Amino acid sequence: MREHYFFIMKAYPLPHNSLQRRQPSWLLRGLVTALVTLFSGATFDSHQRRWIFQAVPPTDLSSAQESMGLMDQWVEFDSLETGQPVRLHGLWLSHPRPEAPVLLFLHGANCDVRESAQRMQRLHELGFAVLAIDYRGFGQSTPALPSERMACEDARAAWQWLAQHHPKARRYIYGHSLGGAIAVHLATEVDDAAGLIVDGTFTSIRAVVGTFRWGWLPLSPLITQHFDSAQRVTRVKAPMLVVHGSEDRLIRPELGRQLFECATSPKRFVLVEGGSHHDTHELGHLQYREAVRELFGLTIT
């Protein structure tokens, strides 16, 4: 079996670029591992979940966190998925205006809330108070092997926390990359979202696989974590902003455009020229401001 593994990896080598290793490789390795272990008795679903989410341990950015005004926040609930109590770690970035809208920030794979601090700060500059959470298995949240269902449950619990603690505020959902798929899922389950923002996200995991050079392989039956945003987004009623970098080599911009075209609610697509998967919040900040003001009717000071 080991020889078969090396044959597959030689025939379909991983990209060598360091940025490419951050996300296409996690999916590639997960699916290749699933293919190889299908006949060895290993649980390929578990392998796939590990490589899709790439959960990371806590990041020590306490000094930077304090300088940015970020405060630790905890969301506790009983999971219907596992029947166990859950404790999610989050970061809260308050806003000086008491009437400021509130935004739930859902990060992507291979990072945690502390690594999302700069992106949170950029959204804060648009006038939002921001709550970012780590899903189970990430950072200081309850240890677990993440799954699509669990991550979406975590997002729903964080949304309920915001509704309880900020009942009069206009509340928005934001998701980057894999977090964009979780954000779309959440937006279909709640009726009190004032708006949805997704950045660098996709239509489905299957579609992402199809963009790889080995995408012709019949791997679809092995995919257990579907994140089928294209199917779900038709049920989103809130206004939706879709942002993508033109030079995104991890999640291709055409996937963001296709997701936008599937949406039926009031919507806007912003293509950040020259933007990669990781810097649209910097390069496209002015485009963000204009889109947020026009689509959501927010006053940005």
C-alpha cells in the first residue's frame, strides 16, 4: 500500500509554492489519503477532515491582541451533534459607537482567530464591532476533529450568542475561504442576518477539486465534507457581498463569480485586481468600503 501511495504522489505531485501548500495541498493530501486508505481499513473520512480543516493549536499573539483592542470571549453550548458541552474561544473587537452593527467573523482552514486579527481590524474600520470564533479543534476551543456539521453548529451557537448579547444591533455574517462556506450555511438557517459577506470562497469542495490539474480523477464519491454553497446560496435572503482576488491561486476567482451568480438575494461582486487569497482586505479596502455602503446602506465614518 505504501508503494501505491508514493506512485500516486509521484504522478500527481503537490505544488511547491508555499502559499499553494496552505490550501489546495490540504485538500489534495486529504483526498489522496482517502483514496489510498479506502482499501486499507483506515477511516478516510477522518483523514479528509484533518486535511480540509487543518486545525491549528493556539497562536501566542497576546501582546498584539492587547494593542489591537481584542478581548477574549467564550461561547458555551451543548452540542446536538455530539451530545457533549462545547466551549468556543473567540476574540471580540468592540466599537466606540454603541449603535454600530455587529459582525460574526468565520475564518478559513489552517488558521485561528488570532491569525485573523488584521482582517478583523480592517472590518472594524468599516464600522463593525467584530466577534471571531474558533471552531472546535482550533486554538483554545474544545478539542475535537472538526467536521462540516460541527463547524456549522459552532457558527450557529456564536450567532445565537450575538443575538442574546446584542439584540438591538444589526448583525452581519462574514466568512473567508472555507469560512465563507460556513457563513453561507449559517445565512440559510437564520432569518435575522442583515447581510452576508464572503471572501475568497467557492461553490463546493467538489468544484475546488475540479480546478486542480488532477481534477479529472473520479474522486467525488470520496468527498464526505461537501460544503455545497452553490446549492445553499439560493436560499439566502440577506443582501450578499462576494469578494475575490483576481490572482487567487488557491480558490480560483471563477468559483467566487459562480457562487455570486447562483445567489438570488440583492448582491454585489467585487474583484480585487492583483489580490491573492490572503490580501483582499488590504488591497481592496476602498472597494470594500464602497460595497458595504451601497449594498448594506451603512454609514462609514
